Amino acid sequence: MFQNTGSTSQLFLADDEPGRLAALRSYDIVDSSTEGLFDDLVATAQTIADVPIAYMALIDEERQWFKSAVGLSDTETPRNIAFCDHAIRSSEVMVILDAAKDPRFADNPLVTGPPHIRFYAGAPIISPEGYAVGTICMSDTKPRTEFKYAGALAALARQAAALLELRKTLAVKQIAVELAADQRDRLWDSSLDMMLIARTDGTLIAGNPAWEQAFGEIDPLNPKKVADYIHESEERGPAQLENLETSVTLERIMRDQKGDARYLSWNLAKQDDLIFGIARDITHARETEAQLAHVQRMESIGQLTGGIAHDFNNLLTIILGNLDIARRRAKKTGGLEKIEMAIDNAREGAKRAASLTQRLLAFARRQSLTPAIVSVSDLIEGLTPLAQQVLDARYTFDVQCAEQTWPINIDAAQLENAILNLIVNARDALEAGETGDGRVTLKAGNYTVTEEQAETIGSDAHSGDFVKICVSDTGSGISEDIAARIFEPFFTTKETGKGTGLGLSQVQGFVLQSGGFVTLDTRQGVGTTISIWLPAAEHDGNIAATGPTESAHETDAPKGMAGKFVLVVEDNHDLRSHVAELLREEGMEVTEASDGEEAIAILRGMRTKPQLVLSDIRMPRMDGQELAALIAQDFPDMPIILMSGYAGGDLSADSPHTDLLGKPFSPDELIGMMRKHLM
């Protein structure tokens, strides 16, 4: 392994004592216990030269220390009297045939006293860097006339150097092994991932703290099998590694010690009859993916709903308008009760279709809202008589509302509808549960939600100040599988024909669109509470909350509209003609345009400008919002009313329109809107 030490050129670092001592310390051997391989070298040296004393000496700062020795009782001597201190200064074997005649050693206490050395031979042990760290030596109490074994002694010294290097390498590897074992132990103890050791038949042997925290400790006397932890909702059983498989990656739903389902992603490796597994809890990721899929599904439904609603409401507007006209004319003719009844039935059906469309849009959060500062306590006070009518005498209605609730910025009419919707659902729950102590409770109060609380409330929750409105019933509660779907559109547990399945989805859609969120608390056999959390409005002490606003439309046909000039912009020819006819019947002058570009061209070419523009929102080439922006720029004093069968779903917050008329609308609602802005 090493070069021949017969050349003095190899001790080029002989004068570097700090380096030599560092090389010695790198072996970490001084004061170590005996080792058989070094003992064998010393025994070989003794046998070769037939001497009573042989040893391996290592020289540090103050002493020579014997790693192995034969014929010596001492383990060390001072360096300043050591023969070996001279031997390490040369790469050649140092031979002293008669120490008593050598002036360097004649007075040495090792010569004049025990062990009475007369003969000495020592070969330096040289490190790969060229440092002599010690010697392989032999001595005798008798002088000699010659020494024929210098080459053999030098060879033994080289072997000693090789052993030192091997020993150091093994020590480094041992340290690495111990460090790796320590790191494995630390990883096992501190890992957030779960680690498991099992037999190939699935019997558990050991689990790290992360596993035990989630699934409990493993009893070595009565160990469970992996199959015992598979959740009942998991269709697949434990993984079975085939004979040729050594590793596999898979996912399983497992039941933790609380009984909850956990989605775990496993990496399994097989060695002999053992399986080593590392699992990562991906429950949150799976729940997030499910929520995202639900949001995307709901968004798709919302887009479909909005597209259908636009055209559907156009048709309903024409139907309702013509039915109203026919009804009026039938009344003037007289004696046509059956015709009037048929018209009323058709009108009622069209209204129901319009209500269904509004519910779909509410669920999709695309309905038009008219928010205002509202006092929930005042709104509930005004709503209570109607709520009591919804409930019959079998059930108790209890209202618990704070005297002063924070003002909220909300569409009051939609909020009333949402509360009534929840009360109707509570009533239906009591009827379905056949409870004798039926009670519906309506509560309202102020609540502040922190960020920490928001994380536990639900996925839609966020921090802030809220007015919380709760509707509770003492029914039989809702099972877990139904509760998970209760806000889905068209999902209902009622009999066919008794519910659309849009009530709660409409409530949730309206609340989310208003910046709030909805929570469900239900326990089977106890009852259900649905809570609406609505954000408090920013205000100061001078801002007063108001009750629900009255409708801007009038029920009686207005008078005094003759001569008013209106521009009607609508791409649907039939609807545009219908609206124009209604306005002309009231004595108004009407000009028609099929889209925004035509309307702008007409406006810019007119000498006498219209007093109002009534325009649809969704049109080809130029839509109603673009038209409104141009009118606000060119004719800033001209009011523009936008119509939408999409209930404002395409309307941006900064649209410069004057008012919004949602389709379908009745003739009275249309004329009421005209009167509002022209009288």
C-alpha cells in the first residue's frame, strides 16, 4: 500500500513537528486498548531477531507510548530518554549494536538502569504524508556485533503504517454508520410522515411517533394487522406486494384512532419477510381537490344557468306582457270569465318559471342585487308577522334578536326571501320529523370572527365583524350524507313535485354574493341550525340603518306619460316590439335600435334627443354597458336603464347606468320604471 521507506526523501516533513503530531492524533490510537493485529506485528519482530524485547512505540509531545510490547512491564517512557525519538528522525532503520559504547546513549537511564538496553533496532512508522509517528522496535540486554534483519523490520513498520490507515478508515466508517443510525433514529422520531414496519402478512411490528399519534400505539403482544385500519369507505384492501416486487406507491383511506377517515399516500418497500412503509397524510389535499371540483362544477352550472336565463327571461317577458294585455282586453270585453281564468293560470305559470330562473341565478351568484344599509333587527321585526303566517298553530315561533345589530349593506328584499326560505325549510323538517314539540327559532346578533376561528368554521368563512342570523328547528336532524349535499342545486329529500331543490342553494348563493357565508349545524334526533353570516358595513356614529326599501314600481298604471320620448335598444326583435308597443300604449314616443352601435348612430343623428334610453345588456357588436359608457360620455344628462335576463350577472360595478330592470318584467313594472325616471 505504501512506498518503500528506505529512502530518506520520504521524510520531507520530518522537521514539521506540529504536522507530525497532527498526523499522530488523526489515528486516535494513543492510550487505546490492545489490538491483536498490532500484537502480531510485535510478536513477529521478536521472533525474527530472537530478542527478549520488542514493541511498537508512538511518539507524542512528551512521551513514547507502547501500543503493543513484549518483554516490557511499562506502558510508556519519557520522550527525552526514548531511543525511538531518535529513530523517527530518519526513514532508515536505526541500529545500535552496543548502546554503552554509543555516546548518545551511554548515560541513558534505560541503559544504565532497567531494562539495561545494550542492543536496539527501530524502524520508523511513516504516514502517507511522510510523517514518522512511531516505530517498530526491538532491544536486548546484550550487545551484538551485527544485525541482519533491518529489511524485515522496515517491512513490519510499513505494515504497521498500513494497519494505522486501515484502522482510521474503519473508524471513520464506524462514525458514519453511527451517525447514519442516529439520523435514522431522529428521522423516525421527528418525522411528520408516518413510518411503519410490518410483516408481509400485514402484521404490524413498529410504528413511529407520527403513526402512533394518528392510529395509536402498537401492542407487541397483540399486534393488529394493516387490514384493521382500512376505512370502510375504501373499496381496496391492504396492498399485496408480489414476490418479484420490491417497492410500490399507492393511496389508501384509513381509519384513525378517532374513527375519522384519512387519505394516506404510501411508499412501500419489501426486504425479506418485512415491509417498510412511509405514509404522508394527504387528507387536506384531497378535500381541497374535492372543493375545487365542486367549485368548478358549480361555476359550469352557473354559466349554463346564466346563458339559459337570458333567453328564457326574454321569452317570459313577452309571455307575461301579452298575457297582461290579453287580460285587460278580456276585462273590457266582458263575459269572458273562462278566458280570463286561463290567462291567469298561464300568467301564474310564467311567474313560477321566472321565480325558478331567479333561484337558479341566485344559486349561481349572478342575480342583480340592490344593496342598502339595513338594520337586521328592524328587518326581522317587520318580517315576523309574515313568518308566523308561514308556520301554523302546531309549531312555536321564537324570535331572539339583539336590540341593536350592526348595520349591513344588503339587498333587503333578497335577505327577507332568504330568511323566509330557511323558516319554510325548518317547518318542513318539523313536519317530516313528526315531532310533538315543534319549535322554530330565529336569532340575530353581532359576532366577531378571528382568523383562527374562520379556519374552523368552514371553507367559505373569513375573519371580520358579522351579523349572524340563525334559523333553528327541533326536528330529527340531518344525516351526514345528506348534510354534505344540502346546498347542491336540485338536491331535495322532498317528494316529487314538493320542492325544486333550489331553496338552500339560492340562500347560499345570495349570501356568498353579498360577501358572507352560510354554516350548517345539525345533530340527528336534536335538530338543525342554518346560520347566515353577513359582513357588517363600515360606518360611523352618524350613519343610521334603515329598514327594507319599498319597491320602486307601482301597481297601478301611471298617468301623464304621453309625449315622453324613449329609445329602446334590444337585439331580440319580438321583445323589442313588445316593449315598444307597451310604451306606445302609454302615449310615449319610441324609437327602436337592434344593438348598441345602431343606438349610438341614431342618437348622434337626432336633432331631438330621447329623454331616456332603455337597453338590453347582452347584445352583439356593442353591449349595454359599452352603450351606457358612451351615452354617459356624449350625453351625460340622459338617463339609461339597462334590462337583463341574466339578472345583472354581466354587469360590472362601475357601469354608468341609471337603473336596472330585471327580466321578466310586467307591463306595470316597465311603466313604473319609466315613470320613476321621466316624471
